[in-house]
Amino acid sequence: MSDYVLTCCSTADMPYEYFQKRNIPFVCFHYNMDGKEYLDDLGQTMSFKEFYGRIDAGSMPTTSQVNVGQFIDFFEPYLRDGKDILHISLSTGLSGSYNSANIAKKELLLKYPARKILIVDSLGASSGYGLLTDMAADMRDNGATIEEVYAFVEENKLNIHHWFFSTNLTHYKRGGRIPATTAIVGNMLNICPLMNMSYDGKLIPRTKIRGKKLVINEIVRKMEAHAKDGTNYSGKCFISNSLCYDDARKVADLVEEKFPHLNGSVMINSIGTVIGSHTGPGTVALFFFGDKRED
């Protein structure tokens, strides 16, 4: 049993059961939908089907990050039990939760000066952030110290690639992220934007591809170009999706065909309610370990 606890936020978008099995406590973001606040609790309070169905029907959820007081309440029981904490946070390019965690850390160390609290900015999101946390959990389970895991995560977090595409631009239009005319024309012409996470943890549109089949092929080509050892890649691969499992499955099938040495089958997860509040339904994201993200 390690003398530290590995924690993260709900926005790592891994299944609830996964976090229970891997002994990774998570702190929940929140979202507001139709005038009511909910926990981003990985589909426990509201199913992903209901959540994305309500967006399809016109709901526009808003999100809120974990604040300082919530981090203090989350961290303190472990410190009281004599545990150190390694917390991996959602990208600072998307949220201020990393800063909130650090403020909580400073306050708590005044009360528990003998303890360690190490905070990592993942520069990632969704199951890419989850993949980084999974690698940290593997190291912990193999006996690595908190300092060793922290050093590895800091050194390798930019090696986690995040590639996304969307087949439904309606929610991007509703949220003001793209002009209405762009969304209308894009949907008519079956345009699927391909995006990725930059070196500073921001989601950047890279290219527009016409047709679902072409964008599926292109996202897998990005993995061929950037995965460690190319098609001999032997690491894990995660996919997350916002109520478009069939599209995610097609990506997974192609990945498993192109990369025969994967560490297990591709894991397909749901994009959670906080990340999904910004993407809406119809988004597929592909995550793997590769070369350094430099732009």
C-alpha cells in the first residue's frame, strides 16, 4: 500500500467503475442545465443519453470548475489520515481548477506541514487526461514513489496526443463558437472539423474534412504519424465520444487494425457532462502516447 493517494478531476472522463477499481478518488466539476445544478459525476446522477438528448432538444448547459473550498474538502481527509497527495488537474488552457488546487494546497500545508501535496497541470482533457492519470496509476501500483510519479507525469504529459472530430456543428453554433452560417453550410456539406490539443493545453481547430469516412481515416493517420514507434505502438489507446458510439467504434476498429501491438483493446469512454457541455453530441476523441506536442 502506497503512502500517498493519486487523485484527479471528473473531467478525466473515465468510467466511474474504473476510478473505483484503480483506487483513484476524483473531485467533481459541476454543470447547470435548465436552471438546476448537477455534479459532473460520470453519469451517476444523469445518464449521458439523457444529458445529450436534452442538448439535442435545445438545452444549453453551463459549467463551473472546482473551487478552492471544494478542493480543501476533497484533499483534507487524506492529509488527516497521514497520506500525501498527487493531484493531476484539467488543463489550464481550459479551466482555472489547477490554480484553485494550488491555493487549496497552500492553505492546507499551513495546517499539515509534514505532508506533501503535488499538483500537476495535465495540459489535457477528457480521456487523454485520463490516459495520463492511468499511466501514473500504473507506476504507483508498481511501487513508484510520489516523487517518481510526479517527475514522470511532468516530463511526459505533452506526449499524450488528443485528436478530436465533430460530425454535428449545431451545438457549436448555439454556443457561439462558430457563426450560424458556418454551421448550416458545414452540416449541409457534411464538414467534420478535425482538432487537437496544443502544447499549452488548448483545443485548436486544425482542418476541415468533408465526410465522416474521410475524417475517421485522417484521425487514425494522425496516430500513425505521432504514436511512439509508429504502427508498432505498444501503449494504450483511449477513445471518448459524445453519444456517437458507432463512430467511435469505427475509429477503434481501424486503430486495432493498424496497430496490432496495442496494450489491450481500445477503451471507448463517454465524454462527460462538463466537456460535453462545450462539444455537444457527435464528437469523437482519440488519445495515445507519442512524440512531444510542440504547437
